[in-house]
Amino acid sequence: MSQEEEFNALIKANHASIYRICRAYLYDVSHANDLYQEILFQIWKSIQNFKGNSRVSTWVYRVAVNTAISYNLKNKKHTHEALPDLANQPYDDTLTAKIEQDAQLDRLRFCISKLEAQNRLIISLVLEERSYKDIAEITGTNINHVGVKINRIKGLLLKLMQTEQR
């Protein structure tokens, strides 16, 4: 398999996870798209250096996280945006539930974006239903500490969601 075919297969298998990491680190979608492209570039550049000491998906996560951290350091202009104004949406009974669900998801994304970078990463991995072992390996933390961190992050998110609801 050529490097290009290997790269394409790798991206196809990990596209959603990479994008979720981008969204976990940046709330602004336009910045997330820029970060996504930077992550793809870094994966392409370093694919031949992958030694197979961990699962490919774990390696992709590490590249994505490290790239996101570097990207944030270079681009300190990142700011939190206001939540979208849903008051201008046309009223339709069939759309009401969808609009409400979208608003809650936007609020959750916004609240996640207010967390520290490490906490954003951990909660995005939880939302992907990753195991504690995977989360510990990806974040470089102790597996016993992962559960404690997750509970603390959930508590912070609950407080943020309640604050944003008012």
C-alpha cells in the first residue's frame, strides 16, 4: 500500500474523531476547519514515523491533540462566540423539537469550549465512548485519575449548562 493510500484509509477511518478533537479545542467552526487541515498535514508529514507501538487510532489522537495545542498557542485570537440567536427561526411545529435539540447541542458545545484544553479533550473522548484505558493513553494520564477527572468535568459542565440556561 502506498503512503497516499495508507493516509487516505487512515483519514477515512478517523475523520469524525479528528473533527471532534478540533471542535473540542475550538468553538468557532471556521477555526476548527483550519485546525482540521493542519492536523491532516501533520499526520501526512509523520505517517512514515509511526512505529506501531500503539494502536493507529491512538497515534492519530496524539498527533491531533499535539497539533491542536500548538495551533492554540500560535493563534491566541480564539475567542468564544455568542450562542446563535434562534429567535429569528421560522416557527413550525415539526421543527420545534429539532430547533430545541440543536440549541441544546450548541449550548453544550459552547460550555465545553469554556473548559480547559485538557478537560475539553477528555470530555470529547468520553462522548466518543472511549474506554478509561484509551483516555489515559491518549491524554498521558494515569488510568485511575481518569474517572476522577471525568466526574469533575461533568460537574463543571453541569454548572456551566445551568449558568448558560439563565
